[in-house]
Amino acid sequence: MKKILVIDDEKYLRSNLVLALGFEGYDARGAENGRQGVLTASEWLPDLIVCDVTMPDLDGFEVMTVLRQDVQTAAIPVLLLSGRNEQRFIQNAMRLGAVAYIAKPYELEDLLDAIQKLLSG
């Protein structure tokens, strides 16, 4: 069973995505902020991380930077979610090594399809 970590400070979005991923057959966990997400990722070693960009404390870009500096988490693919759809944000995400960048609001089915494709390829 593939493990997915969802890092998002918006409880409703995080909880719903974790629940939906569970229904899809994934082992999903949530983290309420970037610091907790980095800690959970290093302990649990998920197959994929879905991470919001705009969060207090550590934002999604900072989460990726920290993950890439740790040998254990450096290769974990990260899909970033954000309400910001400016080209410079997307370019920064890709430069930092994100495997995908999806703008909020998103359709759950589209996000689940993207996750399935990322984990099957």
C-alpha cells in the first residue's frame, strides 16, 4: 500500500484529502504545518507528499528545501498545492524539485488522478 503524507494548515482540506485517499486505497496521514510535515516525512518515509505552499512557520517551498537536504527524504516526490497560480510560483516549485503543482481550488477527482499517475509512473 502506497503511503501519502498531506501537509496543509487548512484542517478541512487536509482531513478531506486524507479521507479521500484512504477510500482510494492509500495509507494517508496528515500534518497540520510544515514543521510537523518534515518530522512526519522523516519518520514515516511516505511514497508521496502533497503539500500546500502557503502555510505559517514553514511554507511549502521551505518544506521542500528541508526535505531535499536530508538523505532519507531527498528523493520523496512532492506535489505542491497553492491558491497562487502565478508563473513565478510554478517555476520556483519546479526549480525546487516538485513533481507537480496544482492550483487551488482543485477538483478532487483531478487531484486523485494526478496522484495515481505520479505513483504508477
